[in-house]
Amino acid sequence: MGFTWLDYAVVVAYLSGVTLAGIFVGGRPQTPKDYFLGGKQLSWWAVGFSIVASETSSLTFISIPGLAYRGNLHFLQLAFGYFIGRLLVSGLFIPAYYRGELLTAYDFLGRRFGVSLQRFTSSVFIFTRLLASSVRLFATAIPIHLITGLDYPICILIVGGFTLLYTCIGGLKAVVAMDVVQLFIYLGGALISVLIIVGRLPQGWHDVSHFATGLGVNKAEVINLYRGKDWLDFLSSPYTLMGGLLGGTFLTMASHGTDQLLVQRLLGCRSRWDSQRALMLDAGLIVAQFAFFLLLGLCLFAFYGGVPFSRLGLGSSDEIFPKFIIESLPRGVSGLVVAGVLASAMGTLSSSISALASSTYLDLFRTLFPGLSLTPQREVAISRAFTLFWGVLLIATAMLFRGVRSPVVELGLKIASVPYGGMLGTFFLGLFFRGADQRDAFVGLTFGLTGMIIIMAYTPIDFTWHTLMGCMLTLVAGGTRAIVSRA
């Protein structure tokens, strides 16, 4: 059907509306605490929805249906691990964060081990978050490029520019508020797509079931009990049950317990209990959401008659949902679904920009210049300058990923997995090894990061195991040094 003037009007209205609303809701932050943590007065339910929107991004909206289209539902095993990981973060990390007036995730390490480790871990976060978030931003450009024919840099600038505007002016309060709105926009767009697909199939849901299970391959299979020919083969196999549960659990403990992108929201709640409630809301919603987007992929598979995406003239499974949006949705509805794609991307992008700026200002700038006397207004101005800097750099970095053909959801998770294990192991050293000092933590983290680089460069081990392995390497090295040095 193509993209019509009505669809363009819907997209323009969305971009303009969410930007102006974000600026209005954000108000005028008076201090860095207001700007980066919403004054620690954020509602738990808003934070819960915001976390879901922040971690969803266009990676989920575009790539997860593509994974189901070309494969099956094994990815859902990872989501079960995500649920377990959130329970553990709620019980282990959040109580530790609320024992003091912490402003960032790495503030905990600074108080436990010393400011040097705080700066180092914050720097590791900044570098890897820049790369991972750039991949996610690039993923958004895929459908926009296919729809409009605009070059990827222009598509990235459109999304990044509008997002940066309200994030820079309104701070975390604006980010959280717009995340809630954007969550329902992208879920609504995906739901409309499912209903339209099912309505157009001759036998509705029966056809979806037939193409998922009746062609000799069970695409609806969730549990993968493959044990491998040997240990290396098992660890190299994607989305096994053990790999999904353990990998998802440790990946979530790292992302929700040590990554400033999500910890920033949890620290913005009014109390520890509110923070835990927000995380439990997120835990339930995230499993349901992954299941829903995988179901969308099965619906698309039935809609296109079980044809491989390559026979549809596509270079990647990431392009299957954008193809449907462009060619098969009614006028106006295409614009709404594209607005959903933009909403999923802008929620994550705004969160990334805010987290990068907060970590730079609170973990690096303020610790490097502790004696610098600034008025609250001047601090907010510097915070906004860091926000602008990272927003521009993130947009520029996203343009480097043009030509990527592997599913971007896996690429994004692989990038995030590099530091996660070492960071998680370092936090565990601080929580459970009372005798560990800053040298022990540095040794453990360095060993963990180095080990992960070697594992990723020289072994075929799947990314679902990376966080667990990095965590174990860090704990063994740091914990052993702590025990030996004090024996």
C-alpha cells in the first residue's frame, strides 16, 4: 500500500507531540538530583513502565519478530532467566543501594572500594553503553529507511534529534514520563498489526498454528534441551534451556543491578519498597512482552506463507516486520505502527543519553574536581552540556553500523555482555567479600574483562554464557587475592 501523506502526518504529530510533552513535563530541574533522579520522587509504577520501555527499544520491536520468523521461540527461555534475575536484584542489590544516599550504580563501588574504582567502572559503562545504544539507534533507521528512502544518517538524525531535545531540557523526569507514553504507543502498534494479520488469514489463528507446527518444523517450540556433542558444542549452541535460564539470570543481574541505564530509575524512586515494586512490575511485563513479539513473528510467518525471508528479497530477518508495515497496513495505521517503532527507540535512546550524562557528571566530573564550588543552577547547566555531548556522539556512532546484516538484537546483547560479567563480579565482591579491598576489586575486574575478550575472540561460546563466565572469572581472581593476601 505504501506510505501516504496521512501516515507521514501521524509520524510528524507523534514526534512533535512527544517532544513538546517531554519538555513540559520535565519542568525546570533546580539541582543535579532533580535533573538525573527526578528529585527521588518518581512513582513506582511509572518507573516500572519506564524500565520496560527503556530496555525494549527497536531491537525488540524489529528483531524479536524476525527471530521467530527465521527460527522458533527458544529466545523465550532467556526471558525466563530475565524474570529470575530481577527477583535476585530486588533482594540483593536494591537494599544495598538504599542504605546510603547513592546517586549512581558506581557510587556504591566508590564508597565500598574507593573513588578510583568508581571512575574506572563508570568509564567502562560509558564506553560499552555508547556502542550498545548506537546499535539500537541504528536498528530504528531500518524501517524508516525502507519506508521513506532517506539515507540512514538522516533517519538517525530525525530520531536522535527529537529525543535529545526533550531529554536535554527535562532530565530524567521527562524521560520517565515519555517512556510510559511510548510503551503504550509501541505495544498498541504491534497489537494492531497482529489483529490485522490474523484478520486477513483465511482461517485466522488456525493458520498461524498450522504454519508454526504443521510444516515439519515446530516453530512454536519454547524449550531447547539440546546437550551438545561435548561441552564446547553445548556452550556454543544458542538458546539452550540451561544457557537461557543461567544466561538470562546473570545478564539481568548485571543490567538491572550494575548498569546505570536502569539503576538510575530505581534510584529515583521514593523508597526501597517502591524501587522493588517497580522492578517486580517490570519482571512480569517483560516476559509477557517478549512472548507477544515472538508471537508477532509467527503471525508474520503465516502471513507470508512460510517463505524464507531471503525469498522475499530481504537481506535480514530484521526487515520482515518493516516490509509488512510498508506494504500491508491500511493508510494511517502504517504511520501509527511506525510511531510505535520510533517510540520503542526513543524510550531507550533518551534513557541511554541520560545515563551517560549522569555517570559522566556524578562519577567522573564531581570526583575529579571535588573542591569545585558551583551553584545548583551552574551544576544543572553543566549536566545539560554533558547530555548534549553524549546525545550528539551517540547519534554519530550509530551511523557507523550501516551494512550490519546479522540480527541487531544479538549484536546489541553481545556488546553488552563484554563488561557485564566483570562488573557483576565486582559488585558481588563488594556485597559478599567483606575483606576485599580496592586492589582485589581491580584485579578481579581486570581478569574478568581480559578473560571475556579472549573468550569472545577465540571461542565459539554463545553470548548467553558470557556474563556468567565473566562474573565467575572476576570472583575467582578477586576473591582468591583477597583470601591469599590476608592469610
